[in-house]
Amino acid sequence: MTVHGEGRETRRSEFLVLSGGVWCGVLVVMLGLDSAGKTTILYRLHLGEVLQTVPTVGFNVEKVQYKNVAFTVWDVGGQEKLRQLWRMYLSNSDALIYVVDSLDRERIEDARQEFQTIIRDPLMANSIILVLANKQDLKGSMSPEEVIEGLGLHDLKNRIWHIQGTCALRGEGLYDGLDWLASTLKQLQETGHATSIAGPSI
């Protein structure tokens, strides 16, 4: 599901630089509560395989090239004591990837509060938003529609967002999310503004 906000202002100009046929300079910050699967997602995209991970203390940063777009992805630790540091990584971000553990129904309100705090930050005013509803393979997980409701996505005004169901361990849905990021960012670069639509498209 993708939603474009109406009347959105032009993003900062020339955030993509064409080099050797590859769009470079796309800065992405990946946030979410601890144990949502952020680091697994990062290295699945970077290396194409699943690595044994430990809780991130601080951050991981990797280049992820997909099709003709090169992303620099910052994966920031989601433990409660680290969330106050998230703002340090927001400056100049073109996109936010917010990862939700779809099985963790007990903490969806915490996920919502942190998400709403981040997207209201002035540093994120021009960033597009990709929500990954992770762990869709597990019985009892929330559907993407339930995650939309849980995060309050339909209440967002003048923002461009998309939700993608994923299974990081299998790689399912991850490249669909990158497809959306790449096409949306290139559209914004080429047109200078977002295309307004009346409602969601699935």
C-alpha cells in the first residue's frame, strides 16, 4: 500500500548523482524497536544471506546497490536506552525504513510512539517512509493492515509512505520494498515534487 500526501513541497534538490549509470547518494536510516529484524534485513540486502546477529549497540552502515540505485543504509540500535540517540542519524536522510516486529503485539504501542516521534522531527520532514512489517511468516503475526492501524499511518498528512510485508530470514518482500524506494525517489528527483493522489493504491 502506498499513500502520497497532497500538496507536498519539493525535496532538497540533486539528492541523487548519476555515476556510471548508477544513481548514488541515497541516504536511508533504518529504525525500529529492538529485535524487529533491522540488522538481519540490512545484511540480507547487503550480502544476500542471513548472518548471525547480536543486538546492535550503536549502528551499522552498509552500501546496498539494487538495480541502478546505490543506497547508504544506516541501521541504528533499537534498544530503549539507544532510542534517544536516533535523532543523531536523521540529518539529510532521503528515506526512513521503519521495521516492525509483526509478532510483537504487546509493543505495537511503543512502536507507534517512537515512529510518530521520529516522523514529526523537522529533520525528517522531507523523507519518504517505508514500513516493513517483518516476520510475516510466523503464526499470529499482525497483517500489514493491522500494522498500518497500529502505527497510525492513515493519520499522516502530506507524507509519502508505503508498507511492505516481509520475512527477513527468507528475503521475502525486501526487494519489493527497495523497488518502491528506488522508483519513488527517482520520481521525486525527476519531477521535483510528489504526485498527489486522493487515496491509497495497493
